[in-house]
Amino acid sequence: MKKTIIKGTGRYLPPRKVTNEDLTQWMDTSDEWIEQRTGIKQRYWVPEEGGVGTSDLALEASKIALDRAGWTPEDIDLIIFATLSPDIFFPGSGCLLQHKLGLETTPALDIRQQCTGFFYGMATADAYIKSGMANRVLLVGAEVHSTGLDLSTRGRDVTVIFGDGAGAACLEGVDTEKSIGILSSCLHAAGKYAEALMTEAPASRVNPRLTVEMFEQGRHFAKMDGKNVFKLAVKRLPEVSHEALDKAGVSLEEIDLVIPHQANMRINQFFQKTLGIAEEKMYHNIQWYGNTTAATIPIALDEALEKKIIGPGSTVLFAGLGAGLTWAATVYKFPENSISR
Ligand code: UT7
């Protein structure tokens, strides 16, 4: 039976650093409020003048991941691109990335699962690999949030949270009886909470898709019922983690690092306590990047590998929740002889 392993990872953050203090020039907020409520100190945004899309960030992260995997773009059987902020309404950013990688006919698939996009992407890549439909999958999570945020005080609860960025992973099928690679994936969705976190427009159910009235009401900006999402996150994250551990046949004690989605430091502190895992086994980087949605997990993974917090032989639990609502967890074990930096 084929196992899906990570051959290389990469990340890319645009160079424009935006601190909490910087945000106070546009809206009524403070460094103290943002840091206390979310743990965020800064985030990176694409240039204010525009011209940089999600696939541009993805390209940079992908080039690094490909290089570390020892692949050329031609080695890729399938591109999976997870984003809620595609460059354009359609076609998907996967197609744009494919072209930017210099490829002619390689299939490309977009996943619109927001904060769990990378989880849905890993599960999809795993299924493609196990079924024999692909053996080398480039999976990217990338977002440009900054061009879709309400910079006025009206949008401050959402705007202060989000950052731009990209992370990529090269996933490959290997024939082995060993218990390595993606050991389990648990995916969930509850569409009844769709309005708890959404960007409504442009909307095909409205004609035209973005009216002047909608624009003036700011309905093209993300809206969130933050308290409700927070409550659901602290309940669902431990639940889905146990489900993924059980499915993988791995105990919590065997987990070397938990890489949770980075939506709010307080959510992850609750999650860590409920799960009952040591503080130092919980990875946090929200301070530096904010919430980069589908890019969060691969950015954190790449960083944890670079810092050698994890490496060959490590077992990692990934867990996340976000718009949809969707929530998910994955257990992954690195082979003993791979991914050295
Ligand atoms: O990644 C997708 C999943 N998303 C999440 O998991 C996010 C989950 N939710 C959260 O992280 C939190 O709900 C937030 C950080 C978004 C908000 O924190 P909160 O503690 O739930 O604050 P709140 O929205 O209830 O607002 C409390 C107060 C309000 O003022 P009043 O009504 O008490 O006077 C807000 O107007 O804080 C005010 N406020 C702000 N003040 C300064 C809201 N945003 C800001 C801000 N700066 N940026």
C-alpha cells in the first residue's frame, strides 16, 4: 500500500510588515487590544499598490518546496491549490500557478475550504496517491487577505487578524509497509454556520454580483461572528484531534508537536489545555504572521522543520477550524530518513 510522504516544504511571506501600531492609522484599535485578544503582534501584507496575487506568493513558496524535494516542475502529476482569496473570480489560482511554473498540461485543482484548505488538500492528495491517479502532488496554501479587508473601524474585529502568505509541500507516494506519512485525515463541515464567517460578495445569487449598495455596506469584506467561531473552535479542535489520533492508532504521548491552525493564540491555549498536551508541544507563530488561513499550516510546518523542532521520525498532529464551518485534523509521521535540513 502506498504511503504519502512530505518530500519538501517552502514558505513565502511578502516583504511589507504591518505592525499593530501601523493599523491604528486607519482604524480605532490598539496594540494592546490586538495582542491581548489574539496574540498577534504583526502580519505581512502584499504591496498597497496591488499587482501581487495569491498565485505569485504561491509560486515563491512552491519553488522552495520543489527545490528541497529535488523535483522540477515537470515532476508534478497534480497541483492542488487551497485558497479563499483566488487571484481572480475564475479560473482558479491552481491554473495560474501551473502556468507560472512553466507547465503546459499538468492538472490543477483549487480547494475553497478556507482555514482547513490544507487539510482537505492533504486528504485529497493522499487519495489521489493511494488510488494511483497521481504520485507527486504539489499542494499549496496561499492567501492575499489584505486587498479584501475593511480598513475602517467598522471592520476592525476581522481586519486585525488576517495576514498574507503562502506555504507549499511536495507530497509523494512511496511503497512501504511501514507506518509512515499521512496516517489519518479527519474532515468535517457544518454549512449551517456558513454565515458565521463569510465574504458575501461578489455573489452569483445577486444580480449584478456586487451592487453599489452592497459595496457601500461593505458586503465584499469578510464578516465574522467571532465569539461563536471561538466557542466552536475550542470544542471541535480537541474532538477532531482525538478522532484523528484514534484513526491513526497513535497515542497523544507519541505526538512530538501539535501544529494547530493559527486563528487566535487564546483558542490554541484552550485547545492545548483541553487536549492535555505539554505547552512546549504546541506550535505558535500567530504573533508574526496573523491568520493566513490556508497558508497557515504549511508555513508553520516549514518553520518547525527549519527550526528543527521536528525532523526525521517525528509524529505531528495538525488540527484546524475555520469558515464553512469546516474543521479537520491530520496525523503525520516523518520517515526516519527524510526531510533533513
Ligand atoms: O480563522 C478562522 C476562524 N476564526 C477564528 O477562530 C476567530 C475566533 N474569534 C476570535 O478570535 C475573537 O472573537 C476576536 C479576536 C475576533 C474578537 O475578540 P472578542 O474577545 O470576541 O471581542 P468582541 O468581538 O466581542 O469585541 C469586544 C469589544 C467590542 O467592543 P464593546 O462592544 O465591548 O464596546 C468590540 O467593538 O472589542 C471591540 N473590538 C475592538 N477594539 C479594538 C473589536 N475589535 C477590536 C479591535 N480593536 N480590533
